[in-house]
Amino acid sequence: MTLTNHKLSTDGNRAFDITADIREAVGASGIREGLCVVFVPHTTAGLSITSFWDPKGLEDVHDDINRLVPTRIDFKHQFDTPQDAAGHVKSVLVGVSLTLIISEGAPLLGHSQGVFFNEFDGPRQRQFFVKCHG
């Protein structure tokens, strides 16, 4: 088993492609067959798998998440700002962990799939962990 910690500086609320980081972590683990867990230790960020072909698709996803959970001032909890409160709800909906299959020494993804870190309260200094089992 291996565990790697990855740092990420976000420049705002959007999706950041972390597929290459995950491929690198899986490759460096030496594990040929197994599982890879990606985890975000934050309450206002999340992870998703979606198409990387058209960046506008990523914008559509974030636009719809923002329509579902708009930033507003009537949240019952507001630790920092209304954006922070909305970020908590978005994180719960999107989720903070993913499990990928490792096959032939690489994460098993579809031909147009990528793994994305979703920032909902940026800009911030963030991190995510990749744990490989096999």
C-alpha cells in the first residue's frame, strides 16, 4: 500500500483536472492490480469523474451545481461567508472520495474520463490524498 499527498492552489471556484497526479501516484506505487482511493480532507471541495474533452462541459457542471445550491445569506450556518456555507452543501452533494480500479498498473478510466477536484470556496490552498492498495 502507498499513500501520497498532493498540494493544489485553487484560483477560484471551478474544476481542476487531477488525472495526471493520480496516474503518476498509481504508477509510482508499483501496484499492477488493485484499488486506488482518492480523498479530499476539506468540507468545501469535492471530487468527480467526468469528460475532459470539452472544458465547457466542466463549466456546465459547476453552473448547474450553483443553480442547485446558490450562494445566499439565509443559511443557518455561516462560519466565514455565504459562499463557505454553500460550499459545505455542494461538497456533501458531490462527495469527497472516489475509488478507482487499478488495472495493468494504471487507473481504469474510460477514454474521455478525467478525475477532477471541485473547488467550491476558493481560492484556497488545498490537498488531496491518493491511497493505492493491491
